[in-house]
Amino acid sequence: MLEHLVTLIAAFVIATISGLGYLGIVLLMAIESACIPLPSEVIMPFAGYLVFTGRFDLLLAATAGALGCNLGSAAAYAVGYFGGRPLVERWGRYVLMSHRDLDLVDRFFVRYGGITVFLCRVLPVVRTFIALPAGIARMPQLRFHVYTFVGSWIWCYVLAYIGFRLGERWHSDPALRQAFHDFHAVIIGVLAVLAAWYVWRHWKQRMPVQNRGRVP
């Protein structure tokens, strides 16, 4: 099943970028930054491969990726900013978010400030979800977008550069293609495991609360 999912995601990424060019990178990275786990580890290396073929420019590809990150993050940030605690307090139980999660977010941003966003933007997996808690913590928007763009540009450039440097071996080295395929499978597998762990952890915490509310 994971094999099939990796193939579908890779095909979607390739078709989108091949058909839309830089705009495809922007759209895909916007999806990835709007709390939807579409791995940038698949998107940007393929963009880097197109740099190798001469279709893209490396700096423009990285910039398109960073702009997409800002675009998608703006939507997730707005949900957290304007919904904030009331949104989570009212609907959070349906997505297994608790008051404890909100308190952790507030304390984290109070302690570490905007650098949190920058650091998370250069980390796999967690970078996808940082915009929502930044909005809930009401981080200043200008600072949020500056840190998002800078951190995302570095991340996108590194991934695209890897794709560019490996481009000449893409068709001549079957082991390389298999390694990239395995890498993508690992990333998607990690996302699935983290999602399962999150659901299990929060559901386990939720059960005692539900049981206390029942009358024997």
C-alpha cells in the first residue's frame, strides 16, 4: 500500500511541475505548508532535476518553493490567528487537540519567539505544521512571513540542489532512482507513523475524561 501511495504522490508531483512549471512548484509547496503532508522531499528534488535539464533556474526554483511555502502558511496561520483558542476549545476534540496542546504552543513561542518558525522551516515533517500554532500564538505576521520565507528558501534550495547535482546520474544509475524511491517511502512512512502516534496519544488522554463524565 505504501509503495502505491509513493508512486501516486510522485506521479502527481511530476505531472504538476511538468505541466505548470514554476507555478506548479508554488502550488505544490503551498499545499505542503498548509498542514497537508505533501512532502517537499519529493517536490524540490524533481524541480532540481529540471534545473539539470535546463528547464529551470536553480535560484528561481528555490524562490518559487519559498513563495509557495508563504502562500500555504498564510492560510494555516490565518486559521490559527482568527480562530485561536476559541476554535480549538470548541472543535479541538474532533481533531484530538486539547487545552494542554494550546498551553504548550503558547509557552514554546513565548520562550523561543520567531526563531522557532525559522528552525522548523529547515526541519523535515514538522515544517509542514508550524504555521497553525504560530497563528494560535499570534506571532506578528510580518515576522512570521520573513522567517518562513528565509527558512523555506534555504530548505528548498538544498533539496533542489541535491536534485540538480544528481540529475546527470538519474537515467544512468538505477541504484540512485531506487534510493530516491526508498527515501520518499521513508518520509511518507514517518508521516503516517507520527499521525498514528498523535491520534493514539490524544485518544488515550481523552478516554479518562469521557469515563469520568459517565454515571455508573
